[in-house]
Amino acid sequence: MTTAAVPGARPGRTKAFLRLVMIEHSIFALPFAYIASLTAMYQLDQSVHWWTLLLVTVCMVGLRTFAMACNRIIDREIDARNPRTANRELVTGAVSVRSAWTGAGIALAVFLGSAALLNPLCLMLAPVAVVPMVVYPYGKRFTNFPHAILGLAQAIGPVGAWLAVTGEWSWDAAILGVAVGVWIGGFDLIFGCQDVQADRAHGVKSVPARFGIPAALWGARVTAVVTTALLVWYALATDAGAFFWGGLLIVAAAFCYEHAIVRPHDLSRLNRAFFSVNGFIGIALFVCALLDLVARGLSV
């Protein structure tokens, strides 16, 4: 989204909205959507379809922006009671609820419009992708496992990106999607550890709040192992080459580092684990996957 995306909005308000939805965090999901899209293109005709890739990008950013805006709107009262989140834009008034809903509506329209330009199946399934995005923020009110809902929401990205290229279901894409969902759900377990006291005080549900930080971190380690196994399965299913397997080694090393620097009684490096390491994982695997596809004959 750009300044022109919200009619009549002042640049300062648009900047505040972009901070609200943390637009830069699209880096977590986009690389895996690109891996799915480019692999599908390689299998289709070994050529990059740039228009389709652009529409996939717009879809991903549009849907994620809508999801984050809804999350912030729905959680604004919870955020106000948590010292860590009390400075968020909807709490401080830097962004009004009306402006946030307007931005969310524009982002949703962008997502649906881009899906319509891709193919009929993408448009038909687009509302299905929206549902978990809205359910997730309510999840912490009725289940101790809202991280699983987030994982489901994120798993849709690679599957949708593959459908955008082929217009057909792919089990290969489903494997990658589940890997992404387990991965993101897992590092959400780590992220939730910093809010245990506030969550318990205000009745917000999560694995760390219910079972404790040590259990949450062990759960995150299990999801890292499962994610790695699923990525290995994906590599085998798509006949990946040496570059992709090299990328998996990098991912495994990054997982080991991530879980080495976050300990139950020392969360001081949690943000490094959450933002830096996980952002690196997505980019590193995408670069390796791209090199692998080009080496195998993908024409760019």
C-alpha cells in the first residue's frame, strides 16, 4: 500500500497505518509464496510469468495488511492493558478505528481484485483465505492454541500462490503450506512468551500463558523439527537440486541458533530470534530455491 492507497489521507496518517500493520513483516510470508509460484512455473513451462508473480505479491500484501489491521482493531482493548503494546497506534490514537477499518477495507478490495485477475479458482477460494485471518485475533479469547489458527492462516499463502499459476490443486504446494504454517505457528509460541504475565492477568489465552514459558519453548523446538522434516519432504516431492538442499542446511542451522539464544529465564534476545532469524530463514531459503530452479532450467 502507498500514500495514495487511502484517499484523502495525510502522509503522516498513512505512515502511521503502515506502522500499525507492520508492513515490513510481509518478509515472513512472501518468500514462501515466491518459492511456490516459481516452482509451479518451472513445472508448467520453465518460464517466469512476471504478471502472475506481481499479482501474487499484491494478493499476499493485501491479505496480510487486511489481517493485521483486523488484528489490531479487534485486540485494541487487550493491547491497551499490556505495557508492551500500549503504544500501538490504535491505543494512542495515532490511527483512528475508522481509519483502520478504511485501510482494512481497501486492502481487502485489493486482495479480492488481484485474485479475480489471476483465475476463477483463486477468486472463488479468496473468501476462504479471509476467514482464518479474522478468526485468529478472537482465538486468544476461546482457545489456548491461537498459534494453530495463525499457522492455518499462513499455510494458505503457498497453496494460493501455486493455484495462481496453475489454477489446479497441488499436494506439493500443500506440503510447503503446512511447513510454513507449522513454522510461523512455532515462532508465535516464542513471541507469546513475552506477554505471559499480562495475558494471565487479563485472561488472554495462549500456550505460554496456560502451560508456561519452558513448555512453549519446547513446543517451538518441536515445530522447528517438524518444519524441517516437511521442507525435506517438499524437496523430495519437487525433485529439488543441490542449491535447495543447501538452503535447508542453512534453515536447520538458523533454527538451532534461534532456539539457542532464547531460554526460559532469559528472553532478552527474543526479538532477535523472532524478527532477525525468522526473516533471514525466509529470504535464505527463497534465494537458494531460486538459484536451484534457475540451475535446473527456469528461464527468467
